[in-house]
Amino acid sequence: MKELHLVIVSPERTVYDGKADSVVLPGELGEFQVLVNHAPIISSLVAGEVRYVAGKETRSLEIKGGFVEVRDNQISVCAEL
């Protein structure tokens, strides 16, 4: 089974770099979820909460804004914390 690889970076540091089962992001038009085999997308992000499930753990992170690129089960988030 394919899996997602999530990288979250801020100007200061890498916040997370690892596997994820799903990711919920605060887009300009509302929250959206990324699952395995999601269509390629680039989106700006607004202030809100990034939530991701990694194994049995659900983690969250407050951001002030940023952008995300999803391609080939790779999710790259660049966000201001």
C-alpha cells in the first residue's frame, strides 16, 4: 500500500518530516484533506490548524499562513508558525 510522506517546514526549522496517513490543511476556501493518491495541487494556506495522522497518533500545529504542494504522495508544507 502506498503512503504519504509529509514535510512541514517553517523559516526557522523543519517541524516534521515523516510518514502520514492523512493531512487536513486550512486552505483559503476552507479546510481540505489529503489522502493517498490525491490529485496534484498547489494551494495557499491561511491561519489555522494543520492536523495529520501518523500511525495511531493525531498531531496538530497552528500556523499563520503559508502554502502546500501535493504531488506523487509527497506533501510539502511551508508555513509561518
